[in-house]
Amino acid sequence: MTEQNKIPNKNNTSTGNEEILDDDGRVYADMSMIDEMTPAGSLFGVGRKKKIPRLDENGYPIKEEDNSIELEKEEKKQIVRGVIRAHLVFALVGIAFIALMYVLLVVFWLK
């Protein structure tokens, strides 16, 4: 057992006959949700999000595997086309709204 794994008594006072507790590495109160609540960036451009390992029922970290999938070239093209179509629909609605406002203001109201 190393010195960094030893925890002093709960009052953190030096009485001479200190009780040393053994730290087994388990997490009793997972505070990782605080990082999810705070903004990812700050005014200085440094992100606060750090990778925190998931824990099993005993509080020990779980080794994570890379479960990402590789998309084929055609699938990537379909995704890009879908995103472009969605943005075009949004842009057309905006242009239609501006044209309607122009017609209402210039043609009817300011006649």
C-alpha cells in the first residue's frame, strides 16, 4: 500500500495516533453529472468536458470498447443529401416568409 492510497482520519487533524484508512478505489458518489451540466467551453476556449469512465455496480471503472461503425461511401452521400435537403426546405420557408412580408408591406400597406 502506497502513501497516496492512505486516507487520514476524518477530522484531518494530527494527534499523533492517527487512524489510517485504506482506499480501495471505489466511487461512492459519482459527481460526473456536474460536467454535463456546465457549458462545454469557457470564455478562454478551454473545454471543461473530460472523459470519465463508466462504473460498474461495485464502483470500479469499466473498460470501454470502440463500438463505432464505419459508413460506406454511398451511406455518407445519402446523409449529406438529407442534410442539404433539410436546410433547403428551411431556407425556402424563410424566403417565402420574406416575400409575403414584402407583399403585405409594400403592395397593400404602403399603397
